[in-house]
Amino acid sequence: NQMDVKGMLMRLVNFMKMKGITSLFTSLTPGGGPIEQTDIRVSSLIDTWILLRDIEYGGERNRTLCILKSRGMAHSNQVREFVLTDHGADLVDVYVGPDGVLTGSGRAKQLSRDQAQALRRDADVQRRRFVLAQRSAEVSAKIAVLQAQLESEAQELDAEVAQEALSHSSQAASQTAQEQHRAVGAADRADPDGAS
């Protein structure tokens, strides 16, 4: 009867704990039933409860592993894919996306799509950087042309200002010379004998 089995398991678990022996118990639960309990209800005696489960997706059955509880220690709450290989058991990260948890070939296909999308995004970024570099070169060339025009206009202005200054200086010198010539002529008329 289940009460006798439960009592015997309780005594066995307590004995193992007192002796410091690590024990591993397995329990096969029927599909569709609650996963947080066992047939003989001894889950409260167990320190760490690891759940292995099959997930069917895309016509494929894959194993997953998660820790339901682990008394007195930190543990992950993530579901991991459990893969049996030639080198033993491997835990693989599942793909959690908008469609839910993906494992097996569904995960591989989604990762492949993500990588292709990342490559397309990188190619688009490179293309946009190239276009930006071309536009930057065009703008720099236009700036250089405008700066050359500005310098040319500044040189023309400086030349005009210098020409005006020279013309003004020449006029002033001519005017001074005329005034001196008039002064000399007026002095000669005032002293017709030239006696000084």
C-alpha cells in the first residue's frame, strides 16, 4: 500500500541524510499529470528536484531539463535542452522567442534565421556607412570649393583696397606737389627780382 511505501521512503531518505550520503531517486510520472508531485507524495522530503521532460515541436521530440526546486541553494530557473551525444550528455540553451521555447532543429533553424538577419543588418549598416562616407567626401569637396572662392574674393577685395589707397596716396602727393608749386609760383610773383 502507498502509506507503507511512503513511510519506508521517508525512513530511507532520513537515514541517508543522517549518514551524509547523497542519494538519487527517480520517479516516472504519467504524461498529462501534474509535474510538481509524485505518485507517493514524497517531494517534500527531497532537497533538489530535477525535471526531465520531452517536448514535441515541429514533428520532433526533444528532451529538456530544469530544476523545480533546490532547497538551501541558488539555482537556475531556466529550461535547458538535454542532448545525448557520443561524448555524453550536453545541456544546450533553448531559444526563447516570440513563438515560445524552441529546441532541437526548431532552435537551430531559428538561430540560423537570426544569424542571417544579423548579417543582413551588418551589410545594411556597412552600405549606409559607405554612402555616408561618400556624402561626407562630396560635402568636403564643396566646402573646399567655397573656401577657395571666398579666399579669391578676399584677395580681390584686398587688391581693390590697396589700389584705392595707392590712388588716394597718389592724389594726395599730386595735390601736395601742386600746392608747393603754387606756393613757389606765388613767392616768385611776390619777388620778381629773385632777391632773397
